[in-house]
Amino acid sequence: MLDAGRVATRLPVQDMDRARAFYSEKLGLEPSEERQGGLLYRCAGGEFALFLSAGASSGTHTQMGFEVDDIDAVVAELRKRGVVFEEYDAPGFTTVDGITEVEGNYPSKGGAGERAVWFHDSEGNLIGIGQPIR
């Protein structure tokens, strides 16, 4: 039954005004709809919602990811807007100027892996951006 459904991400926020400002000013995104305690964003390949919550995510794993065609251009633009990317240094997983290459990819996506970056939003949610390596 669920294989016919659409997937939509939900991200908790503690301060809706702060989150709205972050997503607008830093990411260039505006909500397509809003309701009491929630903002809905629609992108080319899906949607996500911010919801007011007393709880918070741990921020230790990727909660939402964007797939882009030109990660270098996206990272450069987001840096201009003040987004700070995470740096990692572990065996087989090292970032260079925020970007790492991850080996392996899903067969349907083709390629040998993906180039990826991560950043935290204003509420501590960890967001990823990836570009398949073809």
C-alpha cells in the first residue's frame, strides 16, 4: 500500500520565525502554504514541512537530503548566504572544503557514488546535499 504513496519529510522547529528566516534568507526557499504551527515547502522533486515542536532532533544523522546537478555551484551560493557546512575527518570519509565523496550508489541512480555536504539548519536539523558521480 505505501509503495503508491508519496513521501514527505517533516522537520521539528522550536522557533518558527527563526526557522522561516533561515529557510528564506540562507536557502532561498519560501513556503508554498502555511497553517498554525506549520510551513509547507514544495521543491521540484518533493515537499517538506516544518512543524512547531517542543522536541528537537538530535542532529546526528541526515534528516533530509537534496539531490542537485551541480553541487559546487549550490555550495558556493549557500556559502554566500551564510550557510556553514560540516567538516568530517574519518577513515574513508573526509571532507575537503565541506565536500566529501561517498563511494557506492543505488543501481537505479547509476554512477560510482556521490559528492555530498551537510549543514545544520537554525533548529539543529542536519540537512544533506548530494550530487551523483556519473
